Amino acid sequence: MSFVEYPDRELMMVALSDRIASQLRRALEVQERATLCVPGGTTPGPVFDVLSELELDWARVDVLLNDERWVGEDSPRSNTALLRARLLRNKAAAARLVPLYAPAPHPEDRLEELSEGVRGALPLTVLVLGMGADMHTASLFPGADKLEEALSDTAPEVMALRAEAAGEPRITLTARVLREAMHCHIVITGAEKRAAIERAASLPEIEAPVRTVLPIATIHWAP
């Protein structure tokens, strides 16, 4: 784990965007396609804005979320809708979205179909993660119903999980897929999350799921 501290959030978002773009460009020099995996929520929005304007062979980039709430894109809680509004526009509109949601009452109803799409985009070239104050990342929440399986080395690529803190049912990439990423970045802000990620390093993964990626991660933090 490496830790990069920035004086402010704006500088962090610009620097991280440049780093992501550089890593994607280098990958595309030696392989046909690259995969960018990103979190939902509001924190990465400025990164998406910068990336969407950068020169990159976006037509050869697959983009997918770390996880998704089981809601349609008409919901204000849809991460996919946020991704379309902030990243998949301007120059980045040429990228290919790998979905983590399809209309159905329950995520299990479409899990195999969605998993097949994800398998075609692996391994992840650049993985960007967020983290909650409870030390969850993606939808690997402490106390989730299938967390132990989702953390295991034999987990499938994608799982449906439910947790009290999550609200809606979630579909998430599992820890195995996250750990196999070529480049991993965790983006956090504020004193509370800095303390949480420092605490996570000494806790078991079942209590602090973010620990599963700390050995490969670069942590980006701003106040």
C-alpha cells in the first residue's frame, strides 16, 4: 500500500485523472482493449469530468462500475446514470459500457447474463475504488449476507449482496476480481476516512473489507 496526500481535492482529482489516463494509454500500446472500473457516488464525479475530455482511444476502453444498486437508470440512486452523465460523454462517449444492471425484480434474475459481460472485460486494467467510513468498498459491506463468499479466492466474478447499510440489493464485483487488477487506486477525503483506512490495515477483511485490496492499492487522500 502506498499513500499519496494532496493539499486539496481539486488537485487530487486532476492528478488522479492524469494517472488513470496514462495507465490506460500504456495498456493500449500492448493490448487491443483496456478496462477502467470506477465507483459510483459523488466523490469521483470531478475525475469523470476531467477524464471525459482527455484524448484517449476511448473506443478501445471498456468501462464498468465496481458495484451497482439494483435500481433502474431513472432512479436518482443509479450509479449507471451518474456514469453516463459525468464520464461517458464528450471524448469518452466512445467507450463501451459493461452493465451491472438489467431490468428484473431481483439481481439474481440477471446475474449470469451480467457476469458473462464482466468476464469479457477482465482483468481490470485500472481500478478506482471509494471507501465508506465503515470500511466497505464496492458493495463489500461489513455484515453483508454473503460477504465471506465474496471475499474468498474462489468467488465468482460478480455476486448479489444485501446488507442493512446498503439499502437496496446490490450487485458487486468480488474481492478476487478487485485483487487481480493491474492498477488499483482508492480515493478518499476527510479525516474520518483517513482514520478508517489506517485502522483497516490492522483488521480482518470480514470486519474491514477494504483491506482485501490494500496490498495492491495506492491511496489518494485530500482533506
